[in-house]
Amino acid sequence: MANSQAFAQCQVKKVFKAVCLREAESQSDLTQINNTTASFKQNSYQLKRVFAEVGEYCMGD
């Protein structure tokens, strides 16, 4: 279960909400979540990297 798509996407959505202080709203947000989920899986599920990627994305908000 830990290596599933659902797990990865759930973790990324939690980080997005915690870092951006909002739910994903736009198509751009959803694209970022999908890209970060793929990156999370490709990089051995490093949650620290997810925080960095999402933080960089949300800095413009």
C-alpha cells in the first residue's frame, strides 16, 4: 500500500494543503500535484523533496 499511486497522491495533497494553506483550486494546482506525485514516486518517496517542490510552487501565492 505504501508504494501505491493513491498513497503518493494523498501525501502530496496533504503537503500542498499544509504548505499553501489552501486546497488545490486551479488546473495549474492539479497539474502541480500530479507532477509532484510522479516526482515523489521516482525519488524513493522522499517527503522532504515534496515539501521543497510544493513550497517553491506556492511561493508566488
